[in-house]
Amino acid sequence: MKISGSIFLMAILLAGCSMSLTDVIVSTPALSPLEPAESPPQDSTLPPESTPLPLEPLATVQQASVIPDPGSVIWQQIAGDFRRPVLVTHAGDERIFVVEQAGVIWILDQEQRLPEPFLDLRQQVNDQANEQGLLGLAFHPDYGENGFFYVNYTGANGETRISRFSRSQDPNRADPDSQSALLSIDQPYRNHNGGAIVFAPDGYLYIGTGDGGSGGDPLGNGQSLDSLLGKILRLDVGVVQPYAIPGDNPFAQGGGRPEIWAYGLRNPWRIAFDAHSGDLFIADVGQSGWEEINFQSADSSGGDNYGWNLREGAHPYAGGNVATIDPVAEYDHSLGCSVTGGEVVRDARLPDWTGIYLYGDYCQGRIWGLLADDQGWSNELLFDSSFSISSFGQDAAGRIYLVDHGGGIYRFDPAP
């Protein structure tokens, strides 16, 4: 679905919208936006006592054929009072982990926040600008055995840092002295840091990086295969330290940086793999006109070019004749100003929603559902909220969560 309307320049957080869609619980407003219009240049596993949650056998799951009535579900608040939360994820058991932008990771166990943080990195994390901070967390697929997890944050000089940590003897506490650096990427400006870090079904670590910032990609990083900025990176963090290059990466034998898996991205704010299909969804924050959702099939061999800065969404920007891949969904700035990528629903409690990708807008709190069908893609605007949506996430049972930057955590539940 292509939605047309007026285009406006984004400057500061917008108020909630007033469309007559399904309303959801109202939360407190965000403290600061994640995506300003411009930023000035810088001057220069499983714990033994934990019980895994059962997952619905994926082979028996029936894919939704239509996007159902949004009145059949609610966004139920399960926790609040976090400071600028930006992520919810899990480590394979009943706990969920909440990441605060300033550099703190908390555990919710049975919807109760534990009194001490899992990890406090505030002394190392630079969160001075709106888009800086602790932005990503991913637990190793074998976390139950090796205790490894990975974080994505901005360091003292604004650089992107990818590091590995280990849990301590206490399953609810990380070892703060276990940090092992994987990758450091200089950032020329203070915005467009990306921040996504996830393990895919193929076992590799995928990292989303922004184009380096300012506006319009002045350094041309999105299209440059010599830069790690404006990309999806794919790393093997198995035996070789700090990482190895998967042999089937598209530039493993030359032609570009071997870490690159996909390129042509402005500021991918959340990427997600469908646990059933292995397909990848990439939400890319736009410049002044269009927000987009990109899709990569599980059978892709990589090397996909999603167009920035030649195009913004499916529309010309800098222009050029290079072949690029169209987004599967987009919306203009009459409906929002900063897309937040979501998750594919794989919740046994919500069979009618199976396979639907939920995503939203940070500025205006709107939430869409996206579903592949025989005609291509169905994209429906479902909810009108006052949330400042900084992220979506899943727990080990496939239940979907929404993170409000103002402090609340909400679960996608069946309506009572």
C-alpha cells in the first residue's frame, strides 16, 4: 500500500494522532526523539534454575490469510517506570530483558523487575545525543551453554562498538569485566547509528548500521562498499575471535568489505527475522519524505541494495541508474516521521495473527500490520496510540512486546 499525503520536515517529537482507528493504552510521552531532522557534525546460557517456555511447533502453524480485526487484541501494560527503554528481548527462558538507552539492562521475571540490573554500562556508553546510547542486545543461540551475549552501543567518541559479554555465576547478573571487543566503527556525525544486533536462524550475527549521519548521506556511505556504514553486516562469532567472515557473504572474496551482507540503508532502526521462515524485515528511517520497510527472503544470497541515498523509499532522492530493491511498504510524513521496525507474530495464543509483521512510527504512535499474500503485500494501519514506539520485541514463547520510550512495556494480548 502506498499512502500519499503532505510531507513535512521533522524537527521534534510530535503529539499523538487523532485517527479513528483502534485505540490502545496511553503511556507517558517520550523524553526525546530518536530521529531528529539533522545533527551537527562532531568536532573531530540458560540458567539451570530457569524453565524454557514451550514454542508452538512451527511446522503445524497455519499462516494468516488476511489481517484480522484489531479489536481482537489489546496492548496490555506489563511494566513501567523505565528510563528511555529501547529494546525488549529474551535469553531462551521465561525472563525478558529491557535495555535502557543510557546503558542499563534490566530483567523482568514474572513481570517483576529484579532489584539489581543485569548489566550497567553507563560509564562506557555515550548517550549525549538523541540517537546515541546502548542500542542493541542479542543473546547467543547457545547462551545456555556458553553464557555469551552481545551489545551495540556508542562509545566515548561517538563510535559504534560491538562487544561480547558473559554472564556471571549469578544467572541474573552479567560479568561486567568480561567485555571482549568485536568491532568498532567510527561515526562522522552524532546521528544515524543504527543499533540493531540479532542472531538469525542461520546462527550468524547480523548488525544494522546507519549511514553515519547528518542529512542526505553527504559522505555517500550508503552506496559505498568500502564503508561499513549504511549496511547490514553478517559475522560468524563462533570459534575464531573476534569474528570470522562467513564464506558465503557476498563480498567475502572481494569487491567490498567482507562483513557486508546488504547495503543502501539510511538508518535501519530495528531488523527482525521470522523464526518460522527465516525471512528478514528491515525498517529504514527516512529523510524528509518517506519511511520504509524492506524485505529479504531467507533464500537470498546477500548483496542486496535497498537504494539509499539514490532513493528514499521507492522515490528518487539523489538519483542514479543503479539497480535497487523496492520496499514492501512505505508511508509518507503525513502519517509519521520515524519508522520503528517490529516483529512477526508467532504466538500460539493468537493463531489468526500468525505470520503478520507488526511495525510502528515513533513520532505519532501508529501501528501497522504487514502480510504477504497472493497479490503481493497487504499493509493495514491498525492502531492509533500515544506511544513513542522505540522498539518491538518477543519473548521465548513468541509473544510480542511494544517498548514505549516514555517508560512502559506492553504485550500484544488477546482481547478479554
